Amino acid sequence: MKINKTLIGTALCALLVTSFTHAAGIAADSSIIVINEAEGGSSINIHNGDKTPITLHSKIVDLKDDASPQVVITQPVIHIKSNQTQSVHFTLNSSAPLKHEHLKQVTFEAIPAVKDEKNHLGAVSRQELPLLIVPKDLAAKPDSWNDLIWSAKNNTLTVTNNGPYVVRLNTKITLMPDSMPGTLEKPYILPGETLVVYGVCKHHLPTQTSVVIAPLSRAGNSVGDQTMALSR
């Protein structure tokens, strides 16, 4: 899972899916970081496959729509030698029991620790990974997208997450039977959150009966198209 040596994607795209390739470079051993409340923390391994050492800067980014609970990184700056692996540790800091899942973003920035023959530092690597916080005793639900309620009322299509799980999915949806496209404003829906679907033709909306979505697994993998009922 290689972190490309360019600024790739946006923060929201990173929360949708993060892809890597196995090759020389900076590599994480997982495409998502999961903190279970019962354990109080988690970690991820970062491998430096390059020929030079790097300084890795790790940072928690709170989403504006899901700022709490707080998560801290015990060592936000670490040094990783060539072909060595280091762990980045995360600690949950919550004053009250969690009632549902929460989502954050972690940014990793790798800066070469040595200069080249022209006294220049190499390219900086930067990558974002999603961080999921799971409440104590909340059992995993592989098909959490079934908690989504799709509703067409007053010429508007909305989706509400009635479950305690964060649902990640492609922002492009399709209304059937007319194969009418629609777009979500972001690639995740928080527990209890309602989003408006944009780009839907209000004249054809009354005749649509279902919604086809492309959700992701917890690891960020596609699970294929899923057809959901459309209520009114």
C-alpha cells in the first residue's frame, strides 16, 4: 500500500477509499485505522521502503460535522530509517461513553531526512487515511448501509442514517427505473445524519421506486451495487 509522492486526492476522497500499491516508498499496513472504545486506542504500522530515512509527521484532522471525541497521537513526529517499520499510536480521549461510531481523518506526511547531491530534499509524501471510532459493545454490521432510509418528498430526495454506524459510499447514486443520476455532497453519512441528494430531476422523481448505491466495506473495499427501497 504505497503512499504516492504527490499530493493525491482530497480529504473527502480519502474518507471514501484509499488505495496503495506494494512497491518502494512509504507504505501503511491498513487502509483504515479503527479504534475500539473498549481498548482505548489503536496503532498502524508505516514502512519506509525508500533508500533514505524519512521524518514522518502524523496529524489528526477533525471533521467539521464530527469533531468529537478527541483522539491524540502519542508520537506525532517519528523517524523511520530505510527499509524499517515504525508504529504510530492513537489514544482515545472521551469523557462520556460513546453511543455511535465517529469518523476522523489522519494525515501522514513523510519528509526525506537527507539531502541529495545538489543539497536538495526529496519530494514530500502525503496521504490521508480514515479513522473510525467504534463504541464499546457495538457489534460489527457488514451491511450497515441497510440502515439508510431514502425518501422522496416535496420534489426532494434525502437519505437518513438511522443506525449507529458510519456508512461510507460512492457519492454517485442512481434512481430506478429511469437510471436517473444523483449526487451526495460527501462520501460518508454519519449516524443520525440526513443528506440531500443533488442533481435529481424533480419532474421524474415521483415515478422512481428504488435507489442503487455503491457502499464500501469497513476496510474501504467496494461491495458492489446495492438496491434500496425509496419511501414517500
